[in-house]
Amino acid sequence: MKITFAKPEIPSKGIVVVTVNVGNKLSSSAKTLDVKTGGALSRAIGASRFEGKKAQTLNIVAPERTKLDLIMIVGLGKPTDITNIEMQNLGGRIYAATKQGKNGAVSIVLDTVAGSKMKSNEMAAEIGYGAKLRSYSFNKYKTQIKADQKVAIKAVKITCDNFASARKVFDKLSKIADGVFFTRDLVSEPPNILYPETLAKEAKTLEKLGIKVQILGESQMRKMGMGALLGVGQGSIRESKLVVMQWNGGSKSKSKSSQPIAFVGKGVTFDTGGISIKPSAGMEDMKWDMGGSAVVIGLMKALAGRKANVNAVGVVGLVENMPDGNAQRPGDIVTSMSGQTIEVLNTDAEGRLVLADALYYTNDKFKPKFMVNLATLTGAIIVSLGSHHAGLFSNNDQLSDRLTQAGLDVEERLWRLPISDDYDKMIDSQVADMQNIGGRGAGSITAAQFLHRFVGKTPWAHLDIAGVTWSKSDKPTIPKGGTAFGVRLLDKLVENYYEG
Ligand code: BES
Ligand code: MN
Ligand code: ZN
């Protein structure tokens, strides 16, 4: 589907979308169209509960005196409701409501609203971005798609003053959407197709954007002493991999300012639980247990795509957690790259074992300004926060506050939970330096404490994204399925605080 920008004009065919503010203040284009249709818009508004509030819409089908298929009136709310994120949501909603329009064309006609901070061209870019984000679908494995499931519209045209600048802003946002789409594709792939080696190959395709991509196999990881990560993968016939991605778009000096920032992802391409096997009902969801790694890979794509002025490293630990004659047993003690030993009491608490070595490696090798890791780490975070916030754990208030703000900016919300010495004690082991599970309570926190033991003094944050990686329902800019939660958030973190 194409998204184009053009000068203000009310089309004579297809679907036209016009805006109205709260109190039913018609935009100037809406007024023009009202006159053209002999007052169809005012009459329709008068006959309904529509008030021009944000997220309200009103449809006039096949209005008289025109050849239009549909006039869709959308509410913008108060001028102060016109924000970047609200415009993205509006674009997503318009896309979803019009995608079955048979004549193939949708025009969104925008005017600047008095009292709003955003000009019509800025609104246009965000609406286009939202429409693009919502247009994502994953149907590569469907050999037949029913006619009524196919998207009918071929193009969305957005008209506004200064449309060339709208297009320019959109083109940049579009690069972020490309990263989001890559992540969504990766989490949607089935686990027989996507496993450590093939996921690493997907990451390798980022080289064409100027990212340096290095793939380490088991023998290299063994040499480095990554016993925690390797233990998880040892029951799988698929070789474990560690992928290191570097985007050097920032300062090239040898000073502190060129120190990279780092993102680390859990990439369990399928989590059966291992010998501590999971119940079979719902186990198919564990194909997206590589969600953290997919976000890191999609984020690198977004940063390189928009040529972000930053040095960023992405590291993902890729393993498959299987039960097998060679699988790790409950009770095994493994030695991590850091030298610390771990008693594996539950082979289903595997993500933290993978991240322990990935985090330690990243810190040791790159000495980053900070590390943010993402992982579908615990079922307990779904109990605490459901699917409206991801869990945030950090040893650094500034990093934590910045992440929280970036999350609010893009509506990928985070909620901070505590870490402390008391929780840390819960993972002390009788026979090794630590055990990989805590007691009964605070399952998400003890998982975070475990990771904390591998990050040294580096500012670090852990995002537990188990509840937000997959959505069972459509959202304005997120069709149900893989959400790519984290890509836009971390791209915004970089843009707000670490570029230039
Ligand atoms: N991948 C799971 C966590 C998960 C659960 C993600 C549901 C998404 C949806 C993780 O590896 C896991 O199994 N965690 C265990 C930890 C427990 C054994 C301490 C859990 O949450 O039950
Ligand atoms: Mn598990
Ligand atoms: Zn897992």
C-alpha cells in the first residue's frame, strides 16, 4: 500500500476523510465539502451523537451530488488533543476503517487547526505513519486468501499545505516502521523455520544498511566460557548463536563521546521449558520467546535506516530450549562467562541464563554508556502488569526516567518495579554462587536480580516484555499479533537523549 502527500484538494471520487474539532467545528475543507453536498455533513452530524471528540467517526455513504463512495468525518477533539501519537492513532483507525473501499483510493484532507501546536503537514506525516503501522500483515504462509480478507485500497493520499515537508518527515518515520515490520515478521515466523541459525541469517541482512554483523557459533562461545547460554541450547539439535550488530553512525573519536550504547535481547527461538517442561496448552506461544532479540534487530534496522547519529551495539543470544537426552538437568551447575557459577534449579528459567552471558559479553567487550536488555522473561510480569505496561528494572534512575518518558512519548508504556539486596538474597544458592530461580513470590524481580549480577556497575535497564510482545486484539497502530513493542520506544530514547 502506498502513502502519498499532495496539495489540499477535495477529490471527486473514492473515499474522502475530513476532520472536525470538538463542538463540531468543521475544518475549512469539511465546510467546502458540506457546501458541495448541499449540507450533507452538517445534517449527518446533527442527526447523530457525533461531537468531534477524538476517536469519534461518522460515515456518510455515497453522498448525493457527488461521485464519492464515502465521506468519513473524523473527530480531532480539542486543539490540544492534536499530538503526534494521537495523529498516528488516527491514521491507524482511518486505515482500518477504509481498507475495504473497493475503488482503491482514500484521500485524507487536512487543514491546520487554530490553537493546535501541530501544523497540517506535521499532522499529515504522523497520520501517514500510523496508517502504515496499521497496514502490517503477516500472511506469507497462506496459500489462499479470501476476497473479503484482502485489502482493497491501493493508496492513501494525504493532502495538506507544505506537503513536500510532510513527505520528508514521513520518509524518516517510515524507516522506523520498516524496523517495526522486521521485528513483527520475526516474531510471527514459526519455530521450524526460525531457529538460531536462520534468525542469525536474518540479522545478517542488515549489513546492506551499513551495520556490521558478526555471528558467533558454539565453539567460539565455548572458548569465551559462555557456559550459561550454552547449557540452555545443549538439548537442541540447532546450534546456538550469538549475533553482534554494530551501527557506527555517531562520533568516531576515541573519546568518551564515541562510547556506544548497547541493546541486548533474549532470543529463545522456542521455549519448551526443557526438562522442566511446560504444559502443552498454549506452548505454541513460545515461538515468540525470541521477541527481545527481534526488537533489538528491528531497532538496529530502524537506527541504520534513518541514519541515526549514534554508535549503537545490538547483541542477541539465540538458543532453542528443548528436552533431550543431552539436555541440561535441574540441579546442573554451569559456569558463566563472568566466572560466576549458577545452579540450574529450573530449566524453564532459561532466558536469564542466556542473558547472563550476553550481558556480560556486551559490557566486557564494548564498555557501553549503558545497556538495555529486552526479554519475554517471566509469566509473573503478566500477572503484575497484564499487557498495558512492560516491566522496567534498573540500577540507574536517569536511564530509568528516560526510558519511562520515551515510553510515554510513543505509547509503549513502562512501569518500574524495585530491585534491592533483599530480593537479591533470594537467588543465593547453597552449592553455587547463585540459583536460577527465587522462592515463591516476586518472580519477575528475582529474574531481574539475576541479570543484575552480570552487568557490573554499568547503567543498565531490563525490560520484561512477556505481556506486551504479542497482542490478541487490534490496536490503532498495531494489528493483532506481534507488536514490536520496544522498537519505537528505544528509537525514541536514542532520538531524545543520545543523538548529536
Ligand atoms: N519464556 C518464559 C516466560 C513467558 C511466559 C513469556 C509466558 C511469555 C509468556 C520464561 O522462559 C519462563 O518460562 N519463565 C518461567 C520462570 C519460572 C520457571 C521461574 C515462568 O515465568 O514461569
Ligand atoms: Mn522458560
Ligand atoms: Zn523463555
